[in-house]
Amino acid sequence: MFPIRLDSTLAYDIAKALIDGFNRHYRLFRTESARAKHRFETADWAGQQRAQRERIEFYDLRVRECSNRLEREFKAGEQPMDIWHQVKLHYIGLLVDHHQPELAETFFNSVTTKILHRSYFQNDFIFVRPAVSTEYIENSESETRPTYRAYYPTPDNMHAVLLRLVKDFGLHCDFEDLPRDAALVTAAIIPLLGTSKLHANFQLQVLSSLFYRNKGAYVVGKMINGFHEVPFALPILYTRGETQLAIDAVLHGEDDMHMLFSFARAYFMVDMDIPSAYVQFLRSMMPRKPRNEFYNALGLAKQGKTLFYRDFLFHLRHSTDKFRIAPGIKGMVMLVFDLPSFPYVFKVIKDFYPPPKDTSREQIKDKYLLVKQHDRVGRMADTLEYSEVAFPRNRFTDELIAEIEKFAPSQLEISDRDGDGQLEVIIKHAYIERRMIPLNIFLQEAFDAGGADPNNTSSAALQSRQQLERGVIEYGNALKDLIAANIFPGDMLWKNFGITRHGKVVFYDYDEIEYITDCKFRKVPTPRCEEDEMSGEVWYTVGPHDVFPETFGPFLLGNPVVKEVFMKHHADLLDAAYWQTHKERIQAGYVYDVFPYDQNKRFHLARPDAELRQSI
């Protein structure tokens, strides 16, 4: 422990350079997020997609800029521990009255861990624990927009208040019929209040920025009536021709909100002065969702990683079970392990891959980066990427250690790096994803419970049959959503998809994904002769990006019950023309709508909108 002193001007200058680096980052991040409004108003969907990809790269660019400046101007890596201790103390002082202190602390860690030796990775030098509270941070007097706005409607003016609520967002484009939409919203929310009586505190609270994602803008807020609170969101979409807007639905309740803020969706663009206040508001709507996932959803992925890791360390300290080889079929590319008491899996790229896999570590990392930067449309799990992750050795089973030593020895180090006699397992590089039930296991459980026997009419068998059908239908829906997002999953086996607790099928094996537009979808040629027809080998030429959808069937539909359900709902997925048609539309610049709610929630089902892929 160092004595508290602040007598180094060099330490202050380093701290000031660090906060300047962060402020530049967040200014650029916020500016790009605010521009989403103009892109939405001008229906610039290609620009919106490009901005979402580029914004993800902002953080690493600014960290690199700042660390280079510290080395160039201050020879930061050569400074003694006493100076770095003062740097942190000065930095804390610079965070007084700052609007993003938690993000600034994480930025400090990101820069300094690039410069300092691991022996500095303790709370005297970096923010292992947060130092500045984010509770009750207030906007400055010059800030005209609060975090949220409150409206106090009565039964007589509910319609007028809803009109004003939407207009207050200042969208510079016309609605098709806003009074009509306000009336539909009024009719939808009144039954949600839990009582016919409006209490004295009845209000609608909505966050001051719209939430932009894909081709939609969302009003996000909650209704408060007495002790009854209902979270809600109003999706605003374009009507046909993309010249006018309409409110498309009322999403309400915690489940709808969880779907909207799913870990399998792209990050929102939101203009926030105080992100912690947005997270606090959202947590009041979805108290079961961890804070790290809110930061991720808001595009602040590095803060999400910081909070996740703190939660993970806290869980380790308060649990005793051991990491193990994850249940399920082992992959050829990834070694997967988990901690039974923790709802995530850890994925490590293997050092070698048996045929027919033809890939490399860098290619696999590029695929995961593609998914990070792409619109995941609710069908691809987000991943947290970490390097040099340390675990207590006594929390690993010997079988797991042997598995890593066999398949990924380059990614494993076991040592006493801190010199305290406690061995650590250091994983050089890992991806972390939320744990899901593998789809093959989900379907197998339905088979085992009688779901595949049409003669079994017990309630358990009927329920299992519904489970089986739901899984197969959702699998096809997931593929069609991925097509709409210009993603071909490559390896389409059931084991590469998982079921979330909301019953959605999500893809999570990315080592073979390609853009639809990079694939060539072909029909299997007609056999030239009987020898061709009887051959067990592929007798026709196959290019590196050729895909033959009609050949999916033998790999996926060996079970007759599965085949019957699949062919009833998704036979088009076995037709090369179906894939090729979508490819050509995407190549022509068409951007599909894929929104996180079912079509039966829509107000305007009869309206001839642009094609909407439902996601539930």
C-alpha cells in the first residue's frame, strides 16, 4: 500500500492525457450515435449498417491512440510504481462531476494494461473495483434534455398526451396517420394498467432518446399506476415506399423487453449523455437482466465486458463447483468448457482441426469479428472476447486440463504468476457466450419423452411433440432470419444451434459462416449415367463457395417426424432458387426488415409493408 500523496506534475499530466483520450472517444461515440436519427429520417439503411460496424471499432482505435501518446510524450512504460499510483489518484479527481465515470475508469484500465506489467494489475494502479459512484448523476444546468421525460395523462387527454410524447422526439418526417396510431396505442395500454382506476401518480416515463436499430426506431419507457409498473416500447417503422412513418405495435411486459434487448441482437444507437442513468432506468424495467448486458445493448461493449468479468470473479468467490468439459457433442474447431453454476460457456480455438475442416486460428477469429460487427437479427449469440484470462487451478477438473493440453496446448499456461503459491490456469484467448440448450439435445429429449410416437396420446407425449415441432419450426425460422441478414451459417447441423429460455433458436458456431452474397447456390446436376447416379462420391465439380440446398435433407431430416414438420413449414430451404432469389435481392441493395416481435402484435397487418421477417 502506498502513502497517499499527489506531488508529481508528471502523474497529473498523464492522468489528464488519459481523461482527454476518453473524452475524445465518448464524444465521437455519441456523435455517431446521434447521427442515427438523421439516417433513420432519410431511410439510409446502408449507412446505418455501416455506422454500426464502424462504431464498434471506435474504442480500440482510441485506446491505441491514447497509449501511443502516453509512450511518446511521457515514456509512460518507464515510470515507477509511485508515479502510476498517483496517476490513478489524479484520474479519480478528474472524474468528479464527470457524466461517464464508469466508462472512463474502464478506458483507464484498457490503456494502462497495454503499458504496464501484470504486477501492476491491482487496485492501487487500475480500477479492479469502481471508485466513483454512478448513482444520481445529474445533467449539468446547460443540458436541456433530461434522461427521461414524464407525462401525466388523464382518461380524457390520453390520446393528446401520446401525440405530444411522440412529437417531442422531433422526427423530421411525416407519419402516415399519427392520430390513428395514438388511438391504437391508447386502446392497447389501458388494459395493461392493472386496474380501471388511474391513481394520482399515473404517468408515462420515456427515455429521451429514441433507440435506433436496423430499420426501426423505438420509444422505450414504462407506465406507472399506483404500485403497478409496466415496461413498454413503441416501434416506429416506415410504411410502404419508405416515405411515411407509423407506430407498428405496443410491446409490453418484461418478456417483450427481454426480446427487444436480447443478447442475440445488434447494438442500439442511442444518444446518451449519462449512460449509467439509461442503464438504471432499463434495469427498473428488466430487473433480472444483468447490467453488463444493458451496456452491451447500448453499444458500450467494453463496459459490458468489464462488468461481466467483475460479476464472474464475484461468482467464483461465492461458489465451489469446478469447470468441466461442456456437455454435448464436441466440436472440431472449438474446445468448450463451462462452470455448472454459471450460465455461460467458454470457447477456446483448438490448435489443429481434423479433415474436412480447412481453416486457421486467424480465419476463425475473423468470423467471430464478422458476427460482432454484423446485424445478428436475434439469431446469433453475442460473444465476449478475452485474452490472458486467469482462473484458479483448483477449480478445474483434471479431465478438462487434459483436454486443453491435448487439443489447445498453445492456449494454456499453468503457473504461480503472483508468487503466492496459488496455481493459476491462464487461457491465452477465449470467447464467452451465454449458455443455451443445444438444439440436438432439446429435440432428443422430446424424442425420449414420446414426442416421436404418433400413437402415444398421453399429455406428456403431446407436450413433447409440441416441443419437437416448435424446435424444428424455430430452426427454419432462424435460418430464414439469417438469410435476411445476408448470413449463410455453413455448418447447419442441429448441434450448432441452441434454444434460449424464451424458446428462440439461436446459432452459435461461426467458423464456417459466409455472406449469402459470397455463395453460389446450385441445384445438383442431373446424373450423366447410371454410374453417376449410384456413385457414393460427388461426381460433379464443386467450387469453394458452391452450396447445394437439396443436399441438406440427408444430414438434417433422417428422422421421419422431424422431416414431416420441416417439409410442412420450411421445404423452401431445400430449394436453391429460394436462396438465390434472396441473394439477388440483397445484391440489389434491398435491406430486409427483421424486428423482435411476432406479426400478431402489429397494428397494421393489412398494410402492404415491405416484407417483414418475424423473429419469434
